[in-house]
Amino acid sequence: MIFKSSKKVGTFSRKAARLIRFMACSSALSLILGSFSYNSAFAASDGWYKIGDHEYYIRDGERVTGLQEIGGLMYEFSDKGVLMSTNTLDVSRYQGDIDWYAVKNAGFDRAIIQVGYRGYWYGNIRDDYKFEENINQAKDAGVNVGYYFVTFAVNEDEAREEADYLADAADRYGAQLPLAMDMEGISYDDTRTDDLGPDERGYIIAAFAERVRERGYEPMIYASKYWMTSVINMDLVPDYCKVWVAQYYSECTYDSRYDYWQYSSEYSCPGINDNSVDVSLEYRPYDDGPDLGDVDGDSYLTVADLVATKKYVMGEELDDFNKDAADLNKDVVVDIDDVITMNRLLAGF
């Protein structure tokens, strides 16, 4: 954003010019203040806030940034403090009977539901016997859904078969989230996929992803960080296939691209009987908000922005006033402190 002055400085020194601008802005500010009465500034209490389309979390009077744990869940915030993630559950028959309305009321409106799995030795496809119940009740509760299938495919034909199995379910019930192939091993027994190499696994994922996309849905691969770095050739996974990495740690250290990070398998969620469920941080499209101070959207910080902010603080109703841009102090409260900060910026201090 550009700081715009309406007059040339002439031959004054830079310091003198800043002083003159500060005095001019202060004079304008004094004229505005003289016309209004106002309440003293106050600090926002800790918690969630929404300004326009952007969500923030305030802690100790400031917007948090980066990766944060809040209420037992992980969130990612931009450098400006804008929330850029959400949390998504994944469930299967192992969660038993789920009260989906309780899940929704707990703040979860996204879930990836297991549809079925392939036998790890004989290779036959089996339904998750809780799928029909889960999908119908999740939809009734207003939860957005995606689906996953636990694969033990040994070739690309079987991968495409699994993709069709998921896409058929999505055709019947709808899907707002990706269709995922869950690729993992069995620690307590041999499996039909034990002899597959990294390239073979990569081609299997690619075949699955291609078929899911052909069917009109968004593909995704799920695996642990270890599998993605040591067992699967992820270079063979198409760019259009989303990546869902599992790593139960305080941060995700997978150094390649990913869209979902499953960071816990033991989250206690209302509505789930044993209070234990997988939860993932899902990155979502976002914009980082307007340039701070540019309340009128003209890409310049001018006295007009200062005047508009003062009028807003004094209680005047303004059309198209951008509160997000006016929050210079990043505390989600537009108050006299923001006006003072704007005044100083305009003056060059």
C-alpha cells in the first residue's frame, strides 16, 4: 500500500516534513474529535472474532499467528492473523453409534466417512457396516462429507475399482469433500501388498486419482508421514490429487505439499461414544485481508481514511467502511488507538 500526500515537501528536511504532516493530521484529528463524544478505548478479551469474512483469535490483546493449539484443536493463521484452516473428523465403524447433531453442535461441520475396505490378504471388497447410518445421519445434521476407502490394491485395475466404489457412493449421497484412498500396512500380519515397491504404490495412487477425477470428484491420498517419505514414491502422485498426511506430533514436519494433516487419533468429541476420534487440520482457500489502514479500498493511506476511521469510532454509520482494514493494532477492536496509529503512519512516524 502507498502512503499518499497531497502536498509537496519542498526543500524541508525529511524530519521537518514528517513533523509538518503529523501536525496537519493532528489538526484534522482535533477538528474531528471536537465534534464528537466517544468512549475510551477497550481491549478485546481472549477468544474468537470475525471481521467481515475473516476469522481471528485474540490472545493477550493481539491476534495470534502461525500454528496454534486452541481448545485441544490445531489451527493455522496467516501472518496477519487470518484463520486459514479448519478441523475435519474421519470416522468408521470403530466409532460405534455417533450422535451427529452433537458433533455438529460441537463445531464440526466436516467429516470424512469410511465407505469400505479391501481385505488385506484375499483382496475382496467389504462395506463398512456403519457407513449407511453415518452418511444419512451426518447429512441430516448438516455436516459436509467426503469418503475414504482402506486400500490393499496390488495393481492399477484394483485401484480404479476402489475409485469407482467411492464415486458410486458419492453419486448416491453427494460429496463436498475429497474421496480418499487410505494406504497403510498391518503391523501384526503379512499382507498382499507387502512386496510392492514405492513406484508400484505411486502408480496405484495415480490410477485411483485419475479415475476419481474422471468421475467428477476430487481425489486424495492418505498415508503416514513415514509411508510418504519411505514407502510411496510421492513424485508419481498427480498434482491434482490432494495429500492427507498423518503425523501425531505438535507440528507437521512433512516437507512436501499437503492439504490435510491428521494430528491426533484420540480427540475427545461430543457425540462419539468412546470420545476418541481422528481429527485433521484442513487447509482452506483464504485471502489475507485488506492492507491495514486502507479503509476506502483505493490502495492509498490518506487523510480520508483517517477521517472515516474517526467517524466510525465516534459512532457514525458509514457505507462500505472496512473494519478489517481499520484495525491497525490487530486486536479486532476499531477504536481511538487505531486512529492514533493511522495518524502517526500518515505523518511518517
